[in-house]
Amino acid sequence: MSYNIRSLTSDHEAEAMVAADSFDPIVYRLQRMVTAGRGMVLAVRECTYLGRPPVLYGGLRLSTESYGGGFRHQANNSRVSCHIVLTNGGDRYDDVQAFGFYTDIFQYSGNETEAGAWKQYQEHEAEHSDHFKRRRDMTHVAFVGGLAGWKWQSTDRVVITEWNGDGVATERTLGFEPGEGSWS
């Protein structure tokens, strides 16, 4: 695991905890990946402790018709958020999918710094019968690919795992279609 935010700007495979000090590098890399014009597939696993298979949504692209061009991010003193709208071009309910995160960063949230968020992540478990020993109110982001100047690869992906206040995780994996090109 990385406690060094610079790994987000230099390592092909990197992971980070969302916090006030890691927000900008995470958003920059996410934006580079979803605005590159590649097709995407999204796998969503809600309530990961149940062991259910993910729900897949294919044929997705950034919804440039959406507010903010489909990619919005915001940071203030209490919360950071990144909202990405993906669409398969249809007009049914399931044709538009959200990808991204929001994380509280207020004082004593545990997410004021990435080091503090990693500490909280390691001291708690993803699943535990004791509510107070579960990971809560935190977001983990893992990247494969997306570095400027690197060629696209079929393994490029972003995995966002969010734990809510009850310690229940939702995992969203965004994969990219193969193609010729490089991350700009």
C-alpha cells in the first residue's frame, strides 16, 4: 500500500485513500482515464459481504451531455466528491450510471490526510460482526493505467470501494475497452 501520493503520478499501478491531501491527484488521474474516449464497462457490487456477483453495465461512455460535461468534482472544508456520469446512449433508467465517490474530510473524520485514512483502513476490517471494528466512512481507490504518456492496455481499470457509516461496502470497477492510443 502506498502512503505516498506521488505514486499516483508515477506508478502504473497505484492505490490511494481519498482524503483532503490526496483528492487532486486522484481526480486528475480519473479525469484523464474517463475522458480519453474509450468505451467502458462498469461492474457494481453492493453489500460486498453478501458475496453476490457484480451487476455489469457495458457499452458505456462519458455522458458529455450531462451537467458539467459528465465529470464534476468539488472540495470544501468538510467533503470531497467526484461525480462521473456514464451512458450507453439509451434513454431508459439503467442506461445512465454514476461512478465516483464522496468522502467526509472534516476534523476527526479520519480522512483529513491520506496517512490518517490509511491508518483507519488498516486498523479496521472490511467485515466484522462488531460494528465498531468495521471500516466505516472511507473510500479506497485503486488504479491500473492512466499515467500520462503510457500506452493503453487491456488491463487498465479503476476500482473504487466505499464503506458507508454502517460499515457496508460498495465496490465499483470501471474497465476500458482495448484500443490503440495513449493517456494524454
